[in-house]
Amino acid sequence: MNEFFRRMGNAFRLFNNYVVTNSRLIIRNVAIVVFVCIVVLVSISLLVFWMARSAPPEVAVPKVTGKELMEGMLVLQKKNLGALLDPRYFSNHEKNMIVNQEPSPGSIVREGKDVRLVVSKGPIISIVEDYTGKTVTFVQNRLQEIFSFQGKTIRIGTVTSVASEEPSGTIVGQYPPPNTPITNVERIDLVVSKGKEVQSFRLKDYTGTNVDEVMETLALRGVLVEVVPEIINDPAGSGLVISQDPPEGSVVKRNEMVNLVVGYLPSEQTREKLYARVLNFDVPADVDTAQVRVVIQDRIGEREIYNQENNGGDILSIPFKSYSNTSIYIYLDDSLYDLRKIE
């Protein structure tokens, strides 16, 4: 028992000596740890406070369901909120009406957040629409839009061009007519305006003008042109109109003849008549795009008068000049599509 108390006394003396000897060091280390902890906590608090102050302010999401799309977007804009559109077909909602929104009205969000809007594209189409006043391109896009969604394929059929008071390229008729049920409809034939045909106009003074320009102008108006060559020695006057018949101010009608006396060098002289012509060609409506190339061939050889990419349904009027017995080769994407002959 005495041995136990002796050991306890020795342990107490050792502990007392250690604490007394090292108390200053312990106090200093504890103070350092406490100070570091305080600095870290203050820094974290300041960072959280700064982030809260710099973040966009919170707003309540307004209710836009049931509103017209533009009206709803203006409401969101006033709250500094964006919009993501999700258009869908609905049989019981008018076109461009907002059917649903996410987040829901009253939700608290930060400014700048996008609100997803489900917007009606109108009822599912069950009848043929009225396409008068539209363009062939519009109809192509419309058919693809509405019937790809409904799992049905309706294509553009025959496109016929007619002269009318409507602007060129405008649809003036269709078959089947509007409101026809689409159940058994596989294609829609269109009648497209090629503009008002000029029946008559007054001639200008074409003297001194290059014959190519004059022939193009008159050919586009349906006027026939006969070139009468006259030998000249001045190269500067080659190809220029010297005189015309009928004269300036005369009224000419479609398919009437205008005679142009044109100066040519002796080496360019020819006795054969040169005619101004116009090639009218409708690009097939059942293609998206096609490279249209037109080549003519007459007594002076073969030459290309047109080479350009066009959309399906485009109506082309290409002026050119040639001699009698002309062959016209029309290529679509390097394949011969049509051959026409002019006596």
C-alpha cells in the first residue's frame, strides 16, 4: 500500500513539473489554433455573404399559361426571365397559346432562368389547307411539318404555270381543293402564277445600245427580234444597234417583230437571221434542289446559256439569242431532262 502511494506521488510531481514548465508553450499553441479557427470562420462567412450579394435576385415565376405566346414572353421579360419553347399539336388549344409552363407559377427562381413553355401549334390537320397566295416552297415546308408529325406523307404533284394578275411564284389554284379530307390524298397539284403577261409596250430608242441587251429586253416581253447586219469598219461599233424599225415610241405587242440594224465587222458578217428567244422552264416540284444547266446548239456551235442551282418548283425565264434550227438541251444534275427544238 505504501508503494502505491509512493508511485502516485511521483506521478503527480512529474505532471506538476511538466505543466508548470510547459504551460506557456501550451497556452501559445492553443491561442494560435483558436486564432486560425476564427480567421477561417470569418473568411467563410465573408465569402458566403459576397456570393449571396453578387447572385441575381430571386423572383417569383409569373403565370403565363393560357396567354398568347408573345404576351407571355413579354410577361417573363419584365421579370428578367427567359423562355424555352416546346411546340406541340393540340386539338383543344388555339395556335400560339401557352398550354403549360415549368417551373410552375409562384416558384422562386433567380433572375435570368429560362421557363419552359409548352406552346400549341394548333389542331392536328385533317383536311387540305388553302394554299392560295402562298409559294411552292411554303407548301413544301408546310406539308413536311404537319404530316411528318402525323405519320402521313403528302407530296406536291404537278405544278402548272399560268399568267395572272398575282405576283410571279404565287399559288393561284390547287387540287384537291381546300377542306378536302386528307384520308385518301397523296399529292396536291398546284397552279402557280408567272405574273402578268405584258401584252404591249412602247419601244425605247435602242440606237447605240449593245444588241445583246436589247434582244434580252424585248425577248422577255415576248417580242420577236430580227437582226439585220450592216458592215462597218470601226471595231468600237461592233454589236451596237444602228437603227430600229418600228422607231422609238411605237407600241408593239407580243409576238410582233422588231427589226434591228446592227453594225458588224466584215469578219462577223452573216446572211442568216439571228433571233431573240426566251426559254421558259419549270423546275420539277418533286425535287428539293437541282443544278439546272441549259445548252443550246445552232449553226455556230454549242454553248451554255444557264448553269445554276434552283429549288424545286422554281419558274425560269432564260433569254438567249440563236439562229434558226436551234436545239435546246436541259440538264438536271448532269442528266438530260428535256430536249426542245426550234425551227
